[in-house]
Amino acid sequence: MAIESHDPVVSVPGGKLLESMYLARVETGNFENDKAQLQLVQKLDLLLVALENNKLASKQSALGWLFSSKQAAAPNNRGLYIWGSVGRGKTWLMDMFFDSVKNINKRRVHFHDFMQDTHARIHAQRQKPVVGKSQKADPVPPVARALAREAKLLCFDEFAVTDVADAMILSRLFTIMFEHGVTVIATSNVAPDALYPHGLNRKHFLKFVELLKQNVETVWLDARTDFRLEKLARAPVYILSRNKNAQNDMNRIWQALTGTVLGRSETISVLGRELIIPQASLGSARFTFDQLCGAPLGAGDYLALVRRYHSVFIDSIPQMHREQRNEAKRFIILIDTLYDHHINLVCTADVEPDELYTANSGTEYFEFKRTASRLIEMQSNEYLEKSRILQKSRNPDMSAGKSDRST
């Protein structure tokens, strides 16, 4: 889901706003003071000041309105491409920066969703009649200009290129956006040189890689550990609702993993439909049981979920009876999908896993035995460690990009 903002102006005290926010989080005891993270925070602080100064300079200039739409970003206005292993805090720090930018048209969006939106705009542009021309005009430039008008700051989460249609337009699209002064912040699990590996016509894509490296600074966030795994390893992940502190425990784990009390609502497109994520932050998604299993969702929805998020929180899993066999069936499919993709699960439930389904016959009865077994296994440190390793293997730190490391 795209997030756009037009916040009022606030001052940046001493150019260290994000650093002070970061150290305040460390003081709470929920976050570790990591050298690599702090270095990134300091770079983000510099960019925050540069954006503020650029905004003020354009306002003070009598002709600022004339040049602002076509000026390239100043050298100290360069964006950042932040890459590293999963769980290192890339998205958390980018979101802290995004929330701190004031009075600038800005947009924070998952890169896959951004490209879907861009292709939809290109398709709409192609449908427009071109007066006085025998052939259709290139639809990419007007779309790029429109995107640049809408947001001078673009923050992309999970920057990854896997589709040839995306790869072939990125250079033209971003060339125009950079020319119109758009600043880009992106998080990714791979370095720029490792994007679109073995992709069709990759040699044509390399032009975009060079463009990206010219307009943003590449930062390898070499934090010492997967902080997400450490937090989960210290916490109960299957919480019985009858415990008096159950909801507080659930909220505490959510906040420790995501750095927020209440996540943002997001949507995922699934075969032309929208799957609503009630709360999402830093690769974690949170639902109630009714939202995931009481609604008419299926395997495709759950698969889209695990492709986007590494951790899923489910509130209020009830004990199910034969009358809830549809909900039980969806729950079986959901847990199978989470388990097969080694997604972390944190939940509150009325009873223990082997007591969740009370019927003693029927297809769901036999299938639920497997579900209960998997729920028990998903609480183990062994499962969490395997989850971390497999997620990292899907998005490995490509050695080709380590030469781009900034410190």
C-alpha cells in the first residue's frame, strides 16, 4: 500500500533528529545499539537536513517554482540504497526516516506494488489518443513525470527485480524521475549489482543499475545479527488467552519486532482482488483469526501473504467445533502455508494446539492432527533458526555487491 503525506513543517534540531530517536529506542532496552545501524542513521540524518535545506532554498528563490519541477537532485540530496540480510533493521530505519520528513510530498510503498501501479498507468496512457501522430507516443515519460509530481521522496521497501517487463522500463522511468528531482530511499536484500540475476536480456537492465548507483549511495547494513530471531527466541510465540497477561504479551512481542504499537494498513493484489492487511510493519503482519479464517480466503491469499511477510501475528484463535469446519479448513491451509515457507507465527489461542478442533471424525479431524503437530514445532528455536536460514538463502548477500559497501 502506498502511503502519502503532506505534513506541517517542523524543525530538525541540530541535524541529529533520527540519531536522538534511535538512541532513545536503545535506552528503552528493546533495541541494541548497533554500530552499523547508527552509521546508517547518521547518513539518514544528513539526508533529512539536505531535503529540508533544498525545500527552503526553492521557496526563497523568486524563480524556484520555475526550476523545481525539472532540477536534478543536488549531490547532497542523493538517496540511499540500503541492503543487507533479513532482520537487520533496514525497513525500521527507513520508516523512521520517512515519518520524520515533513512538508514534502512523499510516498512509501512496497516496490512490487509500485511497479504494478506503474504498469497500470502505462496501460492507461497507451489508451489515450495521440493527435497528429501516426504512431503511439512512448507512454513511459508522461507516467514518470506524473510520479515525480506526486512525490519528491520515494521510499521503497523490498527493492527486487524479477519481472522482465519491470526490468525493461526501469532505466527510462527512473532517468526522468531523477531528472525531476526525486530522491529515492530503498531497502533490499541484495546489492544493486545483484539485482535481476540471470534475468532475460539482463545486459539491457545493467544501464539501470549504473543509473541507480549514480543517483543513490549504496549502503551495506552489516548489522551483527538477525535481531528479529533473537527477539522471538526470547519470547513465547503461542500464548494461551486464559493467561491474564496474554494480550499484553502479544502486544509486547509485536512492538519489539516492529518498533510500533499500531502497524499500517496495507493491501496485496491477488488475482485482481485486494487482500487487506489490517496491520503491517517491518515485514510482520497482524490479523485476528476471523480476518484470516472467517473470511472467504484461500490458498492463493495465504501464499501472497507469505511472499510479503516473514512473521504473521494472529489474535484470538478459538477452539473450533464441527460447525466451524470451514474456518478449520482455512486454518489448516493457512498453517500449512506458513510452515512450508518457514514463516514465523505468533498467536493467542483459547486452548493448546491439540485441543483446537473438537470434532472426532471427518477430513478436517485427520488433517488437524498435522496442523497441531506443526503448531507445536513452530514454537521451537529449531524452527525459528531454520526459518532465518531459509529466508536468508532466498535473498542471499551477493558477494558481487560487497564492493559497494559504504561506511
